[in-house]
Amino acid sequence: MNLGRWSIAVCLLTVATGVVGGASLVVGAADSELLRPFVPAVSMNQDRRVVPEEFARRAGLGREELAEQVGASGLVRCGSATGSGQLTVRNNLITTAAHVLIDQYGKYRIGCVFEPAMIGGGPVPIDFASIKTGTKMPLSNPATRDWAVARLLSPVAGVAPYQLGSAGSGPTAILMCAGGNRSGEALGMEQCSTRRVIGAASDGIRELAIDCNAGPGSSGAALIAGDKVVAIYVGYRSIDPGKAQAFSDKHYNFAITVEGPFRRALLAAAAQ
């Protein structure tokens, strides 16, 4: 598919002074990425995100039942920057987007912690020596490399981590629980869908177009099908990203699947 001059922003982090820079992709130009003015988020014409308490009320869930389902979701804070992440496979391992942990210069962000915000837990430091990523320069490489696995210095007690699932090739109902719900540090939950496979890298990781809403702070959030992680949110493409529009081939958010080297790195960390 020829995307022409579409822009892609993959650095959806909120910071104290605003939003840090993003990257743009000119497809057809050998996948070259260029820095361009950053738009904080792509919005769909219907924003179905609600706070976890409201999601639970509508679903008829109690607080403990909600925690059982999505207690593994939370925030990743690195200094003044905030993204999303989740406990995956083990209660001391998180998955997120690489650009949540690495800045535009290829340097690790400072003082990164995982905050299990869904259960109201305190921050747990990330072991930087344990971090595995698809690239050390996530803003200058293909989006399929924008993944990270990291170990926490201590496990999060009383939370069941998400297990791994497989994304299908067609439309699939998903749940996205992420920061960036109109505020970088506010969690939002939304029932939405994967719409189609955009493409696949040679290593097997695929990009999925989704109709979920996102905002600064959403990067790295899991797409949950059933009770399993199938992908993580990394960015958007749009010919007019500053305007809320219906999902289309010219306006969508997208995620990358937990497959190939991403999946292998996670399972290797879990086996240690």
C-alpha cells in the first residue's frame, strides 16, 4: 500500500514541559524517517475510553474482579516522561515500547520505574541491565523494532501477569488499557478492534491497524484479546493527524505484535 506523504508519530510520552519529539515516516523513501513537528495524538471520531472504575461499573465487575482482569497494566515513568506498560508472563517482567525507555538520542531515560496503577501499587524500579529491545534507536528504525522487555528489581505481589496470545490476520475485538486518557497519567480502558494487518517485517513482527484511541502516555500499552497480550501500541498514521476522524486507510493507530524476536526475548527473560 502506498501511503504517500503520511506521517507517523511513535513517541507518545507526556513530559512536564509538554510532549517530547516524534518521528515521521515517508513511505516509499526506503523507509527513511525524518523528524517533523509532533502532533500529540490521533483521535477517532468516537472516543470510547473510560476510567477503569466506570469500565468496571458498566461490565458489572467489582474492584477485585477488575484487578484480576487488568491489574497487570500500569504506567512506566522515566523522570518527567510517562508511557504505558504491563506485567507479562512473570510478575517481575514488563513489556512496553522501546521509545518509552530510550530517548531520541538513543540514551536510556533516567530513573525508570513501573507503577502498577490499576491496583494502586507503588513504583518499582526497572533493572536497566536487563532491558532487551528491538533497537537502541527506536525513533530512527522501523516501528516493528520498537519493543522492549525489562525486568523489575522486585516482583509485584498480588497481581497476575498477562500471558501471551497470538494476533489473528483479520478483525479482532481487543481491550486496550493505557495511560494518555486525556491526560498522560490517567488510565483509560476501551473496547476496540484490530482492523487489518498493515505489513510484516522479515523477522515475523507484524503491524496491526487499530481503531482504538490513544494519547500522550499511551505508548507501550498492551492490546488484550481475551485475557492475553497480542500486541503493543506504538504509534499512528494519518494524512491529517490534528483532526479527529473515523478509522480509515488514511487515519488509524497501530500496534506491533508480540512475535519473532520480541516474543523470544520475553520468553528467554521469563526462563531465567
